[in-house]
Amino acid sequence: MSKHQIRRKSPSEHWVRLDSKILNEPPWQGLSPAAKIFYVHLKNEYYGYNNGEIKLPYCQLKKVKGCSGKHTISKAIKELSSKGWISIKQIGGLRRHYKLYKITWKYDVYIPKN
């Protein structure tokens, strides 16, 4: 492995940051429960360097109460995308690439430096 190819490992334990200010704001309150759950799980897959390449397959949410059905997840993604919370960088699906997401940080108080 050369000097330029640094293998980054995702930490076994990390924090999902949701500022307390945002929880009481109208943009967050206007989201459906499924969209909130999906957003938290999406932020859990963000490691500080992979924004725009975040993968969150539907099968990973199978056991999550309130956001486990394919139709529910699809509606949550459309809602978050239309309201500007996330953007879809690559369309994926059956026997193709994973769908890749990007967090827009539009409503977050804390914006990471990329």
C-alpha cells in the first residue's frame, strides 16, 4: 500500500449529532416520523469523509420500528430530498449500484468541515 492510499476504517462506535436547537425548529417538526428515523440512520453512516457516498440500503432498516417497509422508506427519502435535508448522488436499485446520499447540512447548526 502506497503512502497515498490510506485505508480509512469506520469507527466501531461514533456519535450521531443532532443539535438540541434543531429539534424544536419547524423544519424538523414538519418531518414525518419515518423521515426523522431515516435521517438519523443516514447520519449514523456519515464518518466525516464520505458525504456524497453514504450508503443506506433498505435491508439495513428492516428491523427499525417505524421505518422498515420499502414504501415507508421510499416516502421518507422523497420527503427529505424535497425539503432539502438530503440529496441523492447516485440512483441505485436491484442488481445495480447502491443508492448514494449526501447530507446537505441545510438545517443543521453544526456543519462539518469537509
